[in-house]
Amino acid sequence: MTKYETICYEIRNRIIKREYPIDQPIPDEISLAKEFKCSRMTMKRALDILVVEGLLYRKRGHGTFIVQSAIQDSRVNVIRNEGLTNLIKDKKVTSKVIKFEVQFPSEEVAAHLAIDNKTPIYNIIRLRLVDGEPYVMEKTYMPTTIVPGINDEILYGSIYGYITNSLGLTIAGSHRKIRACKSDDLDQEHLACKGDDPILEVEHVGFLNNGVPFEYSFSRHRYDKFEVTMVDMKR
């Protein structure tokens, strides 16, 4: 990892472990830069990532504070681009593979992945369960040229873990659109939804640190198992 990524990782862990008081600002950039023996610019970049993730927010003239709701709630909060397995480390996350095919992409999928329609992709549908309870249905498209070697073993575990640990790729960020939808037959069958239950769908494009998109997906969440934490940056 780069210096700022290492710092970001350490400060994130301190926040999650509540090593900083949640009702006071964290140490300022100058103090943290001295502690981590880095430039102030490097420290600012590390903190900027945590602001984007929703763990920190800046209050002009007062300092940088922890977003209390991001660490106090037991629901799933999409604040980092690390995959469900890493977001819920204290619970057992398992997968049920509903569909796994290699095919050529539609024009829409190719456009989101910045590839042509002759580049093969994985078409994956997985049900993700937490402690045996259905949480989210993931419909994922990934170029086989960027994420080679996906097999059944990986599908039943963590795809993000395979990308970062086995392939050595760095996931940098994502673009997300969140919308409310009606549940469909697949949701009702696998997420234990009723016909009139709403679904929260997250349309997602994930990027590597070189700016290349590696994932285009739709995550369909049970309405009672998902929420989004947003930070309003007052200026």
C-alpha cells in the first residue's frame, strides 16, 4: 500500500475501535502528520478518503469529527468499497450462487466497464447471507481480462478478497446510484420478501487505483437490512 493508504487504514481501525473520543475532534492534520512522519498533503489525502467513506466529517473552524452513526448502528452501512465480507467481520457471511456464466456484454454493460462488446465478462448472481439470513442479492458483471480466474471456490467466498489478496489489485473507489424498487420474483424467492415489500437497489461501478472499472453491479437489499450514511458538508 502507499503511505496515505497505510495511514488511512490505521486511522480507520482507530475509529472503529473507538480509540478517539466520538464527541471530540480527532487530532489535527499537523499533529497526525508528525505522528505518522509524513507530509501534511499525504495526511490530508488519507483523511479525505475517510470523509468520502462517511467515517469523518470536517467542521470549518472546529476540526475533523467522527460520524457517530457510522460506528454505532448494527445495520449494514455502505461506507467503504470493501465488500460485504469485510464490512461485517464479526458475523458469518456466506454465498449462494444462483448464476455464473461467461458471456459477451450488452452495450450498456460494456459502456459502464469501458470495454468493447467482444471482451468476455462474468455474469454473476449471488445471494449473500449473514449468519444464515438473506441480506442482499448481487448481480455482477466483471471483465475476465481484468479479474481472471474466478471459480466456484471464489464465488462462495469473497470476490473482493480474491481481487486484492490473490490478484494484488488495489480497489480505489466507486460510483453508486441508489434507488427504491419493487421486489421481483427473484427477490421474493431468495430474499424472503413479500410482493409488496420495497427493495433498495444500489447500481455500482467499481474502479481500480489506475482508474480502470472492474465491476458493474446491482445490489438489491431487503429494506430492513440496509441503510446509507451520508455526510452533509456545510461550507
